[in-house]
Amino acid sequence: MWFPLVLNAFGLFIAVLAIMLFSELAEEILEKETLQFDQAIISGVDGIRSDGLLNVMEFITELGSVWWISVVSVATVAFLWFKLRDGWSILFFVIAQAAGGLLTTELKHFFARSRPSIDAAYDAVGYSFPSGHAMGSFLLYGFIGYLIVRSQRSRTTKWLSGTLVFFFIVLIGFSRIYLGVHYPSDVLAGYAAGTLWLFVCIFSLEWVLWIKRSSLTLGSFRKIFSSKNS
């Protein structure tokens, strides 16, 4: 019973930090200011470029593409339904992915920041801020990681899964910077917005499950007392 409370308390703390980070980045973008750390990180990335690493980054960036996220989302929904019969998780997973995509689009059009480069081959068209790959991968892999942590699997499996999720998300964001289709601040903003929306969805799901468990517990007590009185 304590796990949902700890999870949501930690999530709330991270969500507050995400709001602060996104607000700071958004303010700089709206004021059309050049972010110094963007140029510093891009210069650092330029120093490690190679043909071999380029091929790796081209593969990794596909793990955050729209088509791949769609495929994994469908597979996740199928697993939750046919294997676990978990309707509530399916509902909030779909809300997280679908509404997250709409939110990314709206934010991009609101800030209307031009990309450092346009390349349709890397799914890099339209506006740049925040990064759709960063936000989409955070929502997808983050929610899947949450489902694994919430499951009855071993602690080792949960730690390994959490670590893999973290590196997947970081590498996808880094790939966008390496390929030159996003500024580092775009990626950070995508992570921040993804963190906030993921927390909202997970908190809502945990609240619904808590209400459901509480109703079952209350119903059990009523049955006990009813049988005693009869």
C-alpha cells in the first residue's frame, strides 16, 4: 500500500522541477535569446563525430520516431489487454501517448522555433521546440517502465528495466542533437514537458486504482458486518 504514495510523492517532486525547467527554457525562447549552453553542447558534440557513430545515432533516433512509437504503443496495449486484462492502464496509456502527441504539436506551434536544420529522413520537419522525439520517447518508455516497476516482477528485473528505460530516453535525445535537427534546449524541454504529463497520467491512474481498491475493501467490510448481523 505504501508504494503508490512513495511513487506519487517522488513524481510530484520531479514534476515541480520539470515545470521550473520548462518555464525557464520557454522564457528564453519567447525572448528570442541565444542559449549559451546550446552552443557549448553542440560544439562538444561536433568534436566526437564519426561515420560509425553517425550510423548508430541514425538507428537510435528511429526508436523515438512516430512510426516506432505507434508500433510499440499498439503492442503495449495488446499485451495489457490480452495478457493482463488491465483496462485502466490501457486507458491512461492511450491518453498519455495521444494527448502527449497533441500537446507537443501545440507547443511547437506556440513557440515556433526554427530547427538548426531540416531533414525529413530524420523525421525533422516543422518547428523545433520542444523535441517531439524527446517528449514522445519519455512518455512511451517512461510509462512502460512504470508498468514494469508496478508489476510483481523481481527487484533485479525492475532495476534493469528502469536503467534501460533511462538510457533509451537519454540516447534518443542525444541522437537528435548529434544529427543536428534539435538544439539541446529543445531536448531538455521535451523531457520536462514529458515528465509533467507522464506524472499527471500516472497520478491519475494510481488515484483510480486506489479508489477501486478502497471500494473493494469497503465492500468486504460491509459483507462481513452484514453476515454477522444476519
